[in-house]
Amino acid sequence: MKQRARRFISGFLFLTLVILSLSFSVGDTTHASSSYSSYVTSYTLKVRSKASTHYRTLRTLAMGNKVTVTSKVGKYSRIKYGSTTGYVQTQYLSRSKYKSFSAYVTSYTLKVRSQASVHYSTKRTLAMGNKVTVLGKGNKYALVSYGGTTGYVQNIYLNTRPFQAYNAYVTSNTLKIRSNASVHYTTKLVMMINNRVTVTGKGNKYAQVKFGNISGYVLAAYLTTTQPVSYGNQPTDPPRTNGSQFGLDISHYQNDAGNGQIDFNAIKQDGNSFIIAKASEGGGTDGTFVDNAVAANQAGLTVDAYHFFHATDIPGAQNEANVFSNQIHAANAKGVQVHYLFIDVETTNGVDKDTLTNNVLAFINQMRANGFNQLGIYSNLAFFNGSVDLPKITAAQPAQPKFLVWLARYRGQETNQGPGANFNVDIWQYTSSGTSSGVVGAVDKNIWYYTINGL
């Protein structure tokens, strides 16, 4: 009997120890039926040697890191990441991978930092409008990727919708495009009143703009969405005909005003189809002609050219024609087809009407001798009527290609003829104070009516 009692007591004690052991084990650890993947949702997450903040840190994980959870211990998960096994707080894990999305920078500049705090180093600086990929997001910072750089930026300067660009017009005669949104940054270009820009971003004080191929920041107070009224009484909307096209005539003056820059792509985008570039004057050349012709041609504009006439006799006229011809050949050598060539006659050069007319004819004949047959003449109405014999000049020309008449006439006339003109013109220069994207300051604007042979 006593022996049975001893056996019972021994068995009871053993069973009690087993139960207590199991009870302790169950209270401390819940074993997962199988491991699974999770993703870190906090900016940083410490992996500790035991399931408590009192234990040492084995390594620190970053937002978005993928770990393998092998078990849970209270508020902690036992995880494996790379060669490290340890414990992290379960609340900063998610079984679902963060769904990345695109966002756009809304501040003038936005620093990408190595960690989610202003106290960490800057990895790169983003600009207004930059498109980033958001890989993770906390209360204040977002983990983003941009051009190979991954780091943290402040959430408030991101927007899921891109800025809706719009056109605006300059209201100041000297509006500086700066490299960044402050007067302390360098000036990239100075714009004039009526220049049209594309606004690509906007803050409280500055607007991010694009003017031709120049991008930067301007004071937003000097922009308006309503085009300013053109100054003077020169027409801004000349009569159009079927096939008529708009264009500019330019010279080194436009290059000089823009610190050497004319943006022909912007000129094209502004609705222009052609340019008439100054190639030469008297016995000299315009040093910007060839480069302007090449750039305009590359932008898809039709290139024409003009020569400002100074000759007082026939040999001088022939010499000027040769100078002009050489300039055209120089542009041809660069791959530019120059279409119509004009003689610009605006001064008598101290000779009478008949002498000037004969000198002009000598110039034109020399151009034909040099192989050029698409020719024309430019002047204003008063000069055509009183200082040169235009009917005699045009009558001396072959029927084809047509000899074109290019008229400068500004004072608000409503047709390309204008009061007092007894002839139609092929090209009308209707304003000398026009503006165009891509050009700094005033520029001559033209409408080309002649379309039989195109431009």
C-alpha cells in the first residue's frame, strides 16, 4: 500500500513538473505554425538580442526592409534578416508590402536625407516638379526614390497630382529668370514685357517657368494670365489669307539683347513658321547669321535671308551681292537651305531715284549670276513710292520664281495694302515692336501671304 502511494506521489509530482514546464513555455512563446514574410513600416527598427528594449541592438532595419518572422513573443516577433536573427516590435511590421506610388515635389527645393530627420545628411536636393516614387510613408517623412537615390523627404512637400502647367505673360520690362527661388541666385536670362512663359510650378513668392529652352524661377507678382495690351497703335492681329504664315525677321540685335541667345524652338512653338535672318550689310557681314540659320533650321523653321543695301554705284552693288552670296554659301555648307533672299532698301545712300533703282537692279542681276533666283525686295511704303522705282524693278524680273515684295507698314492699317498702296504685297511686316517666346525684347513680326511655291 505504501509502495503504491509512493508511486502515485512520484507520478503526480512528475506530471505537475511537466504541466508547469508547459505552462511556462506557453506563457512565454507562441510558436508559429510556419514562418512568413513581413515588411518594416517604421523609419528605423532595432533588432534586439532578446524580446525587450533592455537588450542590446544587433542591427537597425530601415523602412521597407523585408524580414522573415519565425515566431512571436508577446509584443515582439522573432525575425531573420540576412544573417541576423533577433527580436523586433511586432507593431512595426506588416505582412503586406507597401504599395509604391508616384508623387511630385511642390517646394522650390526638397532635401533627400539619409534618415527621417533634419539632423541627417543630405543625399541630394530635388527641384519643384520632380517626380519621385514613394516607397514608404510615416507621419512626417516619406521614403522616396529618385534617379538612383533613395532617402527621406518631408511629406508635406509631395503631391500625388502633377502641377497643371499654364501660359503666362511678363508684365515687367526686366524680369529675371534665376537659377533658384531667391534674389541671391544667378540670373539666367532677362525677359521683357509681353514675353510668354510656361508656368511649371508655383510657390508663395516665386513661379517656376520655362521660356524657350531656359528654365528657372521668377517673381510670380510679375506674371499675368491675361496678355498685356500691346503698346503703341501697331496691329497685333493682321489679316490672314488661306495659307498665310507668321514669322520673324532677326539680326544680331536680337542675339545681343539675349546675351547671345535666341531660342528658335520657342519661336517655332510660338506659332511662327519662318525667319528672315540678316546675313550682311554693305560690304560687311552679320556675324550671327550662319549660327542663327543653323539653329532655326534645326528647329524646323524655314530660313530666308536679307541684305541691307548701301551701294552708291554699280560696282559697289555687285560687290555687296557677292558678299551676300558668300554668306548664303556658308549657311549652305552647314546643311541649311536658304529659300528667299531679299535686298533691304531703306536709304538713298545720297543718290537720286534713277541711280538707286539701277544700283538695285545691278545687285539683283549679280545675285542671279551667282545662281540665286528666289529673290525679293524690302522697304516701307513711302520709300517704295518716292525713292525707288519699284514698277521698273519688278518688271525686269522673270515670272518665275516670283520676285517678292516685302512691305514694312505699321500704323494700324487693316490690310496688307494699306491706304495709298496701289499694289498687293507678298510679305507684310506689320509691327516693329512685337514680342515672341525665345526672343528678348522687341522683334519685327511678319505675315507671309505668297504661297504658290510655298515657303
